[in-house]
Amino acid sequence: MNANGPYRRSPHHRGIKRQRKVKILATLGPASRDKETIAKLLKAGADAFRVNMSHGDHDTHRETIANIRAVEKDLERPVAILCDLQGPKLRVGQFEGGKAFLRHGAHFTLDRDPTPGNDERVCLPHPELFGILQKGQRLLIDDGKLRLVVIRAEPDAILCSAEVGGPISDRKGVNIPDALIPIPALTEKDRRDLAFAVEQKADWIGLSFVQRPEDVAEARRLSGGQGAIMAKIEKPAAVESLDEIIELSDGIMVARGDLGVELLPEEVPPIQKHIIEKTRALGKPVVVATQMLESMITSPSPTRAEVSDVANAVYDGADAVMLSAETAAGQWPVEAVTIMDRIAAKVESDTTYRERIHLTRTPPDATSADALSEACAQIADTLTIEGIVVFTGSGGSARRVARERPAAPMLVLTPSQPTARRIALLWGAHAVVTRDIGSFEEMIAKGKRMALRHGFGAAGSRLVALAGVPFGVPGSTNLLHIVTLTGNELDTPK
């Protein structure tokens, strides 16, 4: 790492070039949404920013997004913005005096009476839940700190036993892991927030509370095709419909917060690996999120367990790892990104890293694009290749190459700024917005110039170029070419 952070600048260009392939998604909030801190986070290693729609108003988020775009322009590196929708929140009602206490083993009733609750009952202001719960199903309150088991479910009251009791207060959250909850993933607030995200040209839209493929389809319909949909896997029902949800989404987030509440703790790690494997196999970005460096909210250094957690996600081949409150509200936001970058760089320099990320098989589809993408990775493994130059309009070719997790970094050249920004969450990809090409000769000349300008090799370096002919036609990837830099490409006219 140099004095300016975990990137290098080519002598010819100001843009940041990462020295690692996994990406870092950092959440912005009160501790980090000003321009100065955003610039420091980018220089420290952040590649994309999450705007959490659960907190703050649209005016605040609009200012945050404007700050990101201003810093992006200054540092000349495409930056992805993920607007993360809150999703429906199930909560109990209010208590007399604001709190109560549930004794272990005692009976406790959830009903539809809005009268303030006590040690024996409370209102559950979600009528749709009364018709679905059955004997033996669990209700987890306050992130699982209290655990109720249904004894009898009636139209107006659910009698439970407090398997795990304790203090409870107004409007604590409720998780119901054993039932498919008949409410949509998008509340009225989410619909307003989604419209705001589309208006602000968010690159990714995080969809919470996904239970079924239809939830993803509804978000896509409402977004009008603007912004890529990242489905957050945080409910057992989503795990059961994982294949269909991945198929309909543009990316997946392993949202381990609610997933860890609704599942047994020991179930989460294998499910995380399973989600990463499935998503990678379909060539879509997968983000591992929640509590990765949680102790750094208040501490300048992480625990050894947290370091191992981040490292394992990198070893599994995740496209990105995410920081939440660590950067949004923590005391050490820049340090959290810096340490996450150092962990990722150390893992990727491990001699066993390549072997480990290829434990996930990604067999190509029977298409020329997939065959050529696989060939790019094989060439990079066989020859000394400084970079794979991918020409793409939609980003499809870049996703196919990234799926193979090649040894060489990928320089993605695209005429589309939205594509370049979206790719900021794609493993191993460095995107540059450039004018479209019109001929094979122009492709080779531009690829060599851009590679030299962005630090992908020097005189004598070999590159692999991937494109489609005719140029500018989506889905036409059919050309692979190996070129050698002379080192004087920037002397020729642009």
C-alpha cells in the first residue's frame, strides 16, 4: 500500500486502480456523508456506497448522493450507489409505562386490542398475521432476544408460551421464521423511496424482506428498468426459493442480520457459502453484509474473529464485502475501510487463494460469449497476462469474465456511464467510460491506450481483448485477441 491508500495512479492518469479484486461497499451516514470523508473512504478502499433508506429523509439522501457524484468526478473513478430499501417492519404495539417483562415459561398473548400492553399481553398491529400462524411456530422479538412459541392461534388472539423471556418495550421488532408472511416486500414508504432512487439514478436498488420471486418482479416493474435490483436474502423463505430469486435479480446480498435472527446461528455460515456459490454460478454479483467489523463502530481495531469472517467471504469468492454502521455512524469509518482493504489484499496474495475460489465450479453455457469468457481465464492462467480488456455496452461480457475469476485484472471499457458505475461492485473489474468503437483496428488501438493509461501493464506486457462484432450490438461477444504493448501507444493520436 502506498502513502495514498490501497491503489496506484498511472503516471498518465488520475483514476484509482485497485490492487485487489474483491470490492468494498461502505454505508454512508452521519459519520461519513460529507465530501471530505467520502473522498477519504474511496482512497482508503471503498468502491461503492450504500444509502440506507431506513434512516434519514430524501433531502438528506439527495445531498449524500450529490456528494458522492462530486467526489466521483474529482477522482475520475466510476462509483456505484446502492439505495437500500427498508422493507416492511413487523413490530409489537405499546406497553403501559413503555415496557413490560415476560417471565420464562409464562403465557403471553398477542392480540388486536390497541390498549397498551402489560406482562400478559400486547397488541400486534398486523392483522394479516392472525390467519397464518399455527401451533408450534415461533415468534422472535427484539432481534431474537425473546422467543415465543404459539400454543393456540385464533382470529383475534395468538396465545404463546415464552420459551425465552425477558424485558420488552414499545414497538420492538417481530420475526416469524416458520411462516410465509402474506405481505408484499414493498411498503408505501418503500415505493416512495424506490421512486426517489430511480429519480436519483441509483445504480443498485437493495430489496429487503424478499420471500418469493414475485417480490423481485414487482420491484423491477416499479423501477421501470432503472437501477439494477439486488435482492437481500434475509428470510428462510427466500433461501427456499433461492434459484428463482437469483434468476430474476441482477445481484444478491447475503443479509446476515435478519437471517441470523430467523435461523439457528450454526445454520448461517453454510447458507452463506451456498448463496455465494449459487449466485457466482449464474455470473451475478454477490455481496456479503452485516456485522463484518462490528466492533469497529467504537474500536479502532477489529476482533480476530471479525478479521476471519471478512477473510472467509473473500476466500469464498464474493464480489463484495459490506460495512454498515461501521462507516455510517461509527467512530472509525476510514480505518474500517482501510482494515477491510488490508484483509482482502492479504487473502488475495495467499498462494492458496486461487485454488480456493475455484472450488465453486462455473461451467459455461453453450454460447460463444461464455466459451470466450472461459478462454480468457484460461489464457490468463497459462500466459503472463497483465489485463483482460473487455469492451461492453451493457456489462454482460464483463459479468461473464468475472464469473470465471481470472488471474488477471479486468479493464472494462464502455460508452455507458450507468454500466461503468454498476460494474463497480463486480469482482476484479476496473471500469472506464470511453467513446464506442467502430472497427477492429480502433478496438485494439483504444484497448492498448487505455491499458497503458490506467496502469494495466507497460512496454512488453501482454493483454487479452474481448469484444463483439459488429460493434455496438448487445450480446454479440465473438472476438478474442491477444496483444502486446509497445509502451508508446499514448504518443499516437486518440
